[in-house]
Amino acid sequence: MIFCNGCCRNSQSFGDFEGEHFHWPGAFENASVCADAEIARHSTAAYQRAASWQSGSRVLVLEDLFRTPLPRRWRWGFILSTNRVDGNRKLWLAESMKNKRIIVFDTTLRDGEQCPGASMNLREKLEVARQLERLKVDVIEAGFPVISEGDFTAVETIARELKGPTIAGLARCVSEDIDAAGAAVKPAGKRGRIHVFLATSKIHREFKLGKAESEIVRLAVRGVKHAKSYVDDVEFSPEDASRTEPEFLAKVCQASVDAGATTVNIPDTVGWAVPVEFEALIRHLYDSVPEFQSGKAVISVHCHNDLGLAVANSLAAIRAGARQVECTMNGIGERAGNAALEEITMALNTRKDVYRGFKCGVNTKEIVRSSRLVARMSGLSVQRSKAIVGENAFAHSSGIHQDGILKKRETYEIVDPLQVGWGKTELPLTKHSGRAAVASRLKHLGFKMTDDDVSAIFARFKEIGDKKKFVYDDDLAALVEGHITMLPETWSLDYISVSSGSSTVPTATVRLARAGSKKKKVLQDAGVGDGPVDAALKAIDRLTETRGRLKDFSMRGVSQGKDALGEVTVKADFGDGELVTGKGASTDIIEASAKAYLNAVNRFLNAEKRNDRRKKRTP
């Protein structure tokens, strides 16, 4: 919108709304001078309410201001400030934001994986990344390259394999971090992004960093410029921004943009903010940095869920000028988690009357499939009542609700479940289905498998097919997960037998095969416990000479029927305080439990081997 002064006597012109000249009467006393009587009526009413505003009042959309529906042909604008000129209060309107495309920045593989026990191996991360590509997110933050060899390799591999989304690597404002991130995202070419961060809040400056404001600005600028030497697309995050003094935060944002940052992310690192406060903060930054208004740089937000407000804060920020939202599938992440991608996406899609014109490129029909894959790969189950993706999200038990749904779905469902990927399972496979049918089904489900992968999964499919009548899509997905979570195995389960009852001591006999020798080496032992699973796990401890303390055990039926495949996820501590996740599946829940625990043992032993090799290389 173009600002100009007094295009007619006693009036103030503020450019065009969709081609219509829009006049505000100078003193709002004589409505007749306005070209459109309806606009004049609204203007006069608005002035009466504006009389009590203080100079510097911010962020009121026109419809909120007028408290009455406006013609749809008018764009939305924002009150930037009020001040008196010649004794009259003038209302200055900002140009309505033309760019309402929301960039979806998915950090499931970085922040989401930071949950205790949620770590994924390379193959698991790659499958999640491919699914996120099918979901059509704009940016995938694939990891923190400097933190470990595994993270570096994951970011590098994802940058090389994926061709659609931007691939980001996280780095502190430290040369070593930025160098690692630059090398990791290099295969992505122009789609590579380096995301640098530095704490800015007073509590972090004083107690964590011990640095003055001027030093923080200097380090931020240096970090951005260093990242800019590797990629054109640089994102800067002032960590703990929501608890940073607004004026200093604006100063840091401006300095990072001047240094070359194309995106400035405002993190609510500890979930401190509330929507009205966070919206005002984003508006302040939008008003303070001209590049945010011109579109040269993008405001992003990254909200944590410590007070359950991550999604609400993210949506409030969008209304205030944010054009990128950082989120995770199922809302997983540090502590209480992050803003949930599926909730933000469906809020924008469902409440278009509120988020008028805002849109994102997410393929909503892939939401449920993405949610399930992330849950399986991370070992973090989705609660049944979770919005959009929970098992109960579209379940109705009340008779009144069921009656309403049958008459018209919209009476009790504001989202069509088919829109987000809920639907009937395709025709299941049976033990008579051939390898080609299984391969075709895997491809339909979105899994990218090699011939060797298909052969291994088909062998397991035949085993399952002999034990149950039908093999459903979820069963196949569980078999794929079991295959791609396999590591170079130190130990594999060769045989298990248990004896248990209400008046007997639970006993388990376990036989394990040890890898690493030309001739198959098999060891067998038995254990007793307070149940068959406990007895089996104790026998595994004795055979592998490990001692794991089980911290979490969960089991679920993968598909339907009494012969359903059971999937077990365990989290165990082997003495170093780190939680190791293991997963296993079988139609026998005792066998599934033993496989899951053995998977955790192998992960622990492989991590020990990597640490030993790293120590040997260190001078």
C-alpha cells in the first residue's frame, strides 16, 4: 500500500485496496467526503474507538478494528501506530502482507530425535526423510553435523539422496560447527542451508555465556558471515528469544540480516511465551527490521510445548508476520516437545476464515502415514487422544454424536479424516502372495527397497504368513521397520522357549548366535524371573555379559485380529545413563520382547565399539 497525504480536503489517503482508492476522513467527523459511504461509516466508528489508543498501538487487523464484516474485496491491513497531527489522530495502515505462503520447516530428525531414547540409525532417518519429502515439507533439518559421526553422515546422506526440500544442518556460532554443517549439506547444492544459533536472553548471557550484549552481536554476525561462505541460504536463531529484551532482540535480528541471514528464527526455547505476548513480539520485530517487511528476509518461529502452547504461539506468530514455522511430526522434541506439524497444517486448512489467505504446501493425505512412521522409528507412541493423528481423533462413542455424524459428518467432525490420510486398509496379502506382490505393496506404501531388502522382508513375510491368515499394510510396515532397524548384529536370536503359569516359577531358555566367526557360534542359557519376559531378558543378559535396566516397555497390536503381529518397544539403560531403544515384532509377544531387548543390546554394543575406535584415533 502506498502512503500519501491529503488527496482530498479534510481526508487522508492510504493507497489502494484491490484497486479501490481508500480514504480516511482527517478528523473522522465528516463522513461525506469519503468516496464510499460504507467505508466512511466504518471509519467514523473506528475513530471513536481509536480515541483512547496510546501512540504506538500495534497489530489490529481491519476486521477486528471495525468489529463488523468487511467486503471480501478489501485486503487486511494492520495498525502500525497512532499519533496526533494538527490536533487530529491519524491512523497509519501498513501494506497488507502479500506473501501468505507459510514455509514448513520440519525438525523431526534434529530436535525431535533429541528426546531421550528416540535416537534413530541412518537407515531409519533416511526413511523418515523420504516420507517427509512425500509430505512435501519445505525444509528438513536433518541433524547437528558436528555432534557425532552418525549425525554428520545422516545429514550428508539425506542431502545427497533427497532432491526436493531444502536440507538444513544445525551449528552453533563456532567455526568447527559451521565447517561441519557446510560439508554435510554440500551435496544438496543450492538447496543446502546452515542454521546457526546463539543464546541472547539475559539469563543465558549472564549465566551460560558470560558475555555482554555487544559481544553477542559480534559473535552472531561472525557466525552468519562464516556460514554465508558455504551457502547462500543461512538461518540465524537467537536462542531463548522469547525471554530476550525486545529492543536488543531487534538489534540482533537486524545485525544478522545485515550480515547475510535470509531467515531469522525466533525460538521460544523453554516454552515461556503465551500467544498474545508472542504475537506482539513478532509484530515488534516485523516493524523494526525493514527486510522483514520487504521480504528480503523471513521471520521464522520455533515454539516448545512446556505450557502446552506451542501450536497456539506458532499460529499467533503467523498472524503477526512470521512466514516460516518450525515443527515436528507428532510434536516430538525436547522435554514436552515442539509444535506439532499436523496441528498447525490443519488449523491453517480448517480455519481459513481466521487465517485468511495463508497456505502451506503440505500434502495433508500423507499426514497419518508420516505420523505412524515417525512413531515407529523413534519408539515414541502417539497418545490415542492426540489431535489429528491419534487413534481416537475421529472416534465417536456417544449416541448423540454418532447420530449426528450419520446425518451429517460436519455436525461433530470439523476435519474430514480422509483429508489427513485416515481410511480403509487395502486388501491384505496372504501366505500365497508372491514376491512381486509384496514388492509392489512395499512400493505403494512408499518404501524404497533394494532387491536384497525385498528378499529379506519377503522371507519374514512368509514366516508371518504361516502364522496368521492375513498380512495387512501395518504388518508389512512393521516388517520393514524391523529390517531397517537391524544393525550389524553381535547377537541374534536363534531359539527361545518359556515355561510359565500361575503356580510355577517362570523360566526361559534362550539360544543366541554370535556373529564374527566363520563357523556359527551358538550359546545357550536359562533364566528365571517374575514373568516369562523378565526371565528371557535375564537369560539374554547372562549370554551377552551385559546388564540392562529396563526403563520403559510398551507393546501394541500392529493390525487386527487375535493373530495380530505384536510390536514391542523397550528403552534400557546399560549403566552409562543413556537410554537405548530396541524394537522387535512377532506374532508371539515373548519372542517380540526378546527381539526388542536384543536389538537394544546390539545398539549398545555397537555404540561401545564406535567409542573405542574413536578413542584409538585420538592422539
